[in-house]
Amino acid sequence: AVGLAIVRPYKRVEDTLLAVAASLVLLLSFLCANWTTIFIKVEEREDCGPGYEKELLGFSDVDKIGYAMIGLAAVAVFFAFVGGFVALRRFARIPTIRLASTRQAPELTLATGMTYHLFNSHIWSTGQD
């Protein structure tokens, strides 16, 4: 996550933030899975006294670790929805060419053997000799 924040492999800031957030949530999910395993192993050991797992990990019940994992998953879904919403708003603001009569995008078809369309436009003040 720190490497992503420093290197910034994505052009858009929201993509970098989403990648960092996803990396942190994934890291914390792995930690919760490890804590669950440690909690169960310590709980099963007979040479440890009762309540030792709470002293060791700070959790009195393995369900609380599971709730933390579910919360982290919810945070990841929240970040994905926020990133999607931001992307939709950005794409809605991109200007497009529309027909004045219908306010719809023009239907551009190519004849057989043609590869490209040409749109030639200029501003009167800069288009003169």
C-alpha cells in the first residue's frame, strides 16, 4: 500500500486511492485470518490458562475477529462504490459531439474499404490566414 502511494502507477487519483484502500483491506483481512487461527490454537492448548487468548490478542471471542473481517469487507465494497460513483460523474461531464436537431450522438458509418472518419473544425478567429 505504501509502495502504491509512492510510485503512483495509475494516472487518476481515485484509482490510486482505490488501489491503496483495497491493499490495506486485504492486508487487514489476512491479519484477521491469522488472528483467528492463533486464537483457536491458543484456545485449544491445555497448558495455557483460561482467558489467555484475550491477554494475547485482545479478543475474548473468535466471533469478534469475524465481525472485524466482515466490517473490512464492507469497507472495501464501500470504497468500490464510491470509486464507481466518482468515475460515473467524471464520465458524465466529458463533452461529446451531438446533433443540434436531435441532441443525440451522430451515427457514424464507414463505407466499405474506409478506415477513418475526419472531423474538421476551426474557430473563425484562428482559422483565417
